[in-house]
Amino acid sequence: MRVSDLLYSAMTGSSLPAATRLVARMDELFAIDAEARLQRMDVAGCHALRQEKARPLLDEIREQIGVAGSIGLPAGALAKACQYTLTLWQKLTRFLEYPELELSNNLAENSMRPVALGRKNWIHVGSPQAGPKIAAILSVVESCRRLKLSVRNYLAAILPGLADLPIQRLPKLTPSIWATQSL
């Protein structure tokens, strides 16, 4: 989508096509990551591909979001969505700095849906401090399942030396990074 297309949408009074085209451009980001998965790239390869293809695409998307935000009324849904996106831009583009991050958390959310559905069964957690700990444990377990890793083998490999490990090395122990290093 070109900026001129967005401006045309503004002149014709239609913000829906602008929003639809923006979402289509964002889908191209997912296509870049799909390409990396298809080629079975390691973290470094994925990072290089994102820098080459996703960074310029994000620059275009950001410009188009700015234009799209000026299409309608300032209190309109499109303008609010654009402003919200631009406010969170640094966080939304963090995946460029950290290639181990996924673009979407859909896989994690879908795999943990049974936990959310059974929330009333989790009343026995016991204390407010236990909730985040259980969430962290479930996150590790579900990540291992998604990656088809044995949870037992993963935990047996990382837990024994964890207490003596410098905090800077912890990101290398996430299930996704550990799986690529242990192959």
C-alpha cells in the first residue's frame, strides 16, 4: 500500500480500505517469519532475514499508519487505533532486536486455553505470589510442547546449574533457544 492510496482513501472519506490495506501489509511480516521457519533458519538467520526484509517494511507501515491516522476524525476508531499503535511502536517492533521473540503470542494463548477455561479449578493456588510462578511454569511447559521437546529432558538439562548461572545467560535457556543448541 502506498501513501498515495491512503490519501485517496482520505479524500473519498473511506477509512476501511486504508485499515484493510494496513493489515495486509502487517501480514507480510508474518510471511517473513514463515519463510524463516520453512527454511529452518536458526536464530541468527532469522535475525538477518528480519533485518533485511522486516525492518524496511516496518518503516513503510509506520509511515502509512501516520497517514491513516489523519484520514478520519481524531476521535474515530481508525485514528485511535493508529495513535495507539504509534504509541506502542517501540514495543511492537522489539522482535527486530530479539530474534527469539515470536511476532504473535497466538500459539501460547491457544495452548494455554485449557488453563483459562479451568480457572475456577485453580483456586487452590494459595497465594497471590503463587500465580506468577505457576504462569511461568506453564509457559515453559507449553513452549516445550509446541517445540515437541520432552519437558522432563529440558528441565533435567537446565535446572541443575541454574542457580550458579549469570543472569545474562538466562535468555539462552528458553526452550526455543535451548532446542536449537541441543540438536
